[in-house]
Amino acid sequence: MERIVEDNYSIAAQTNILQVEVFGPFNGQVTEKYIEDMYGACEQFSGEPWGLLISFYGNSVFSPEAEAALIKVNKYRVKHGLIANASVLIDSNTADIQQLQLRRIYQACNITFYVFSDISNAQSWLEQFLQQTPDD
């Protein structure tokens, strides 16, 4: 898959990890485009187990509508093989709120997740988690 780059986000696949970078809050139009791009990105894993490494830059507090949309897209990710998420909060003054929102979103979808402040630690955890997961 080629890298998808938009003003507010980028999506790139790397073996069994989907790497996403998100910049600032999304409006409704950006959220719709992100979800559309994410659906396409999920399908390339063909149902094999994979992980999501998502880095949030800046203050990305979700509106109630965005939170509901993210629950929907995460349920879709799970159907297409997502088994773990590593979220990284970078340069955020709202990290506590973001962490609470992410917890609600991922718990609603039964996704194993951790929140980090450093991308390399997040990637290491995700790679180790994926290696320990037995193939069905």
C-alpha cells in the first residue's frame, strides 16, 4: 500500500503494523475522509492479525460525534484483524482527556491498547505484542 498523506493525517502500512499520524482536531469532513481511507487500509491485511500504531500530535480532543465515528471504525478494524493498538500522545496539553477518550473508544471495541508519550517505545511494545500472539 502506498502512503496516504492528507493535511490532517497520514496512513502507511509496514508488514503487520499500520502506522497513522494525526495532526490536531478533525472536523466532520476530515473525519469522513479519514474513515474512508482507513477502511481501505484495513482490507490489505486480509484478516491476518495486525496492530495499529497511531501518533496524535497536538491537542486532539474528540467531539462526541468523532468519538462515535472512531468506535465504528475501530469495530471495522477488529473485523479485519486488528488485535492491538499503541497510541502516542505528542505535544498535547489535553493528554489526560485524550487518554480517557481513547480508553472509552478501545474498551468499547475490546481492543488491547496502551498509551505512550514516545513513538519508539510504542512501536517496541506493539511489535512484541504481535510476536507473542499465536496464529490461529
